[in-house]
Amino acid sequence: MNFIQPPSETLSQAEAPTGAAPGPEQSIRDSKILVVDDQKMVRELLKIYLQSGGYQNLLFAGDGDEALDVITAEEPDLVVLDLQMPRMGGLEVCQTLRADPQFSMLPVLVQTAADSAEDRAEVFRSGATDMVGKPINDAELLARVGIHLQNRHMLRQLSHYRESMERDLQLARDMQHRIMPSERELGALNEKYGIEIRSHFETCDALGGDMWNAWPIDENRMGFHIIDFTGHGVVASLNTFRFQSLVAATRFDGNDQEAYIAKISRRLHSMLPAGQFATAIGGYIDMRENVMRYIAAAGPKPFLISPETPDGMFLPSDGRPLGMTADSQYEEREVAFPPGSSLFMYSDALTETPDMVNPVYDEDRIQLALTGGLDEAGHPFDVIHADFCDRVEGPLDDDLTMVMLSRPTQGEG
Amino acid sequence: MSNAVNVHGDHVEITLSGELTFSSYKEFQEVMKSATDAGKKSCIIDLSALQSIDSAGIGMLLFANDETKQTNIDLSLRGPQGPVKTVLEHTKINEVIPIVA
């Protein structure tokens, strides 16, 4: 994008007598301009020129010191600055302004009679935005003032746009966090089923394509799922909301998981653009039958630790991703899940960040971290989380979700 | 990712190497276009030199499958190795796009 208008066009605008042709837009004409010159006559002359260009909001200063005070107090949009002045000169004013982040972008037009290239270079080195030749020519002055005010105006609009975009993203991020279980809901699940749930959710952009959930199905069964949509960022996050409203509208009745997931997948397929899908693991834990029944849609292999398998084991999780085709079929798998069992689920950022060919984290490491192989004290979930963070340098390049569901041994909890 | 497109008799063959990820999207689209423009009735994507694929890469293969179906071209994949083979098996892509020897 090019912010700078062709000078010829701006010149013709500025040369036109006031009122005859459209001058600068109203918002630009309302700009505050500070004129700094030690000679009263020059200040008066500049005032007349600027007023003839439609600028009424003018401020004046007689030397560099006063200029800095006025700039701090009034925050003008543009400064027309003389070089030779008592107390503080123009070059020093420029340097002082550029050293202050608040005024580093303030347009400063230096009036100078300097005609050697070396002198002009020095003016720019001090931080001036542009120059106007002395003696001042009104057309040139108005043209340059017009260009720089327009630039400033556009930069402002851009930064306002960015700020409002950031505000929106923050709102969306809060919404995204709210589609996952709250502390209160997790507390209620813990009360009802004795299951303790720990989780970590982190997006690599402002928004992400991961989500997880856990909810009560009936007296004995707690449902759960973890999902990872293709891609990340805004598009992927929209898909998590789609999914959320889909499952909210079509609740699992607790009977036929295979048919239910096939239906969800078919619906997703019709909602998602071609090539977008989600990998997922979902199912329920039955506290009375002491089993977990789950459906895999190609999510990373969950890790199960139970009294029978103290060293843990990875559960198979191959299956068609949700929404990949209209006719995907799914197969329910069942494993024992007695008291004392834990299930660890994660999105593929854990094993794919940042280098897919040589991952920093792999299944061996997951097993080691979760079964006390790292000799770190604390809950296995906290151990693997800390270990992963230690090993990954810099920002994630995919969204990361980790969830651990633990049933206490009998008598505990 | 890098690629080569060759025409052999009645089919067109695409060889992919490197990584098939989100950043290969544009290149992959162009390759698929030149392959379908060749006007042959089948198209084979050779994956034996492909080192890795992510979910966006899987998405692109599915997208290519949709596109070729619409123009009545038979699409198949050939020779996935290592991590690529694992991912294709895990996501059961072979049930959607045939994998030939």
C-alpha cells in the first residue's frame, strides 16, 4: 500500500485558492499545527499561509525549549520548525523528539535555507520528516504540510483499526476459553464421579483450532472429547465454534456412540470447506462397569495408566478424521478403566513441535514423563507439562492441548 | 516441497518430495492444475520421496481427490514411506483415495 499521494496532485490542491477546489479533508484541516520560529514576523507569515490552506488550529512557539513544552502539553499533529533559534535550536528539538517514543512519529517540517547536500543530510539525520525551503513559498509549504498530515491521518486510522482488531480477538479468545469446561464444572464432575481433570490449552495464534470438553452423561458415565481442527488461527477457531454448536444441538444420548459420531462427522462434512476436517478422540468412562469406551478419529494415541498396566500403554486411535468424508464409519473401542486409572490425551503439537521429522517430544518421552521415569516430583500432568516447556524453545507453531482424566484408587478422593 | 509432473501414456504422474504442509498450498494447487490440464484419465501422486505431511497436507490430498472426481480423473497415491505412511494409515486415507503399489 502506498500512503504518499503523487506530489503533483497535492500541489494542485494546495495552489488552488481557498474554497475554489476541495482542500484537505475536514479531519485533516482540523489538525493541530505548531509553528516554531524566533521571529514574530515569520510566525505571522506562516500563520497566514496555513490559514489560507484551511488550517485554523494553530499553535506558536518562539524557541526550541518552548516548542518542547507546547508539544508535550498540546500533542500537535505536525510541527513546522525553524533551525536557528536562541536557547534550543531546531536540530536539537528534532533529536529530542525522536528519542521519545511518544513523539518518534510526529511529522516535523524543518524550514531551512540550507542548499548544500551536506546541510540537508544533517537535517534529515537529526530526525526531520521533511524540509521547506526558505524563503517560504506558500504553495510548497501547504503541499508538504498536506502530504504529511494525510500520512499521519492514515497511520492513525490503521492503528485504530489494529487496536479494534486486537480488542475483537481478545473477546473471541475469551469466548474460545469459555467453550471449554470451567473450574466450577470440573469441580462438579469431580464431586459426581470422583474424577480429577487437569488440562492445558494454548494457542499459537490469538485463536486456535483445538478444543476439549468433559460433561456428565448419566449417573455412572462421564463423556469427554479432545479435538484438533486442520490449520490454526481464526479459520480453525471458527470450526471449533461450529463443532460446539453442532454437539450442543445434537446431544449424545448415551446409547450408540458409533452412529452418533458418524452423524456428527457427516454433518461436519457438509459444513466444512473441502480439505478441512478434525482429528479427535471421544468417549465416556463408566464408573460402574469400570470401563472406558471410545471412538478414535485419528487423534494422537491416548496414554492409559491403570493398576493392570502401571507402565502405561498407548491406545490405538486410527480412524477417519471427523468431517473428512460424508460416509465415514466408526468403531467403538473398549478398555478397562478401574479406580486408579488415568488417561492422558493431547493434540499433535505435543509430538510435532517444532520439527515434524525430528520431534522434540515423542511417545517414549510421554511414557517416561507420565510414569515417573523423569525422577521429578509432583503430579504426572505437571511433570509432563514442565518437561515439554523445557524442551521447546520459542513460540509454538501449532495449538497445544493436553488433558488428563484420573480416577482415584478406592478409598481415596 | 518440490515436485515434478510427467506424462506416461494414459496417465499423469506427480512426484512430491520434502514436506507437504500448509506452506505448500499454492505450489500444490498449481501442480494439480497442470496435471489435470494434461487431459489424461488417471493421475498418480508418488509420495515415496515425501518426508512429512501435516493435517493441511492431508487436506490438500482430499481436496485434490474432490477436484479430480469432478473431472472424472482417477486419483491414486503411491509409495508413502516412514512418517507419511504412518499418518496416511492413521487417518485411513487409503479408504478414500486408493494407494497403489
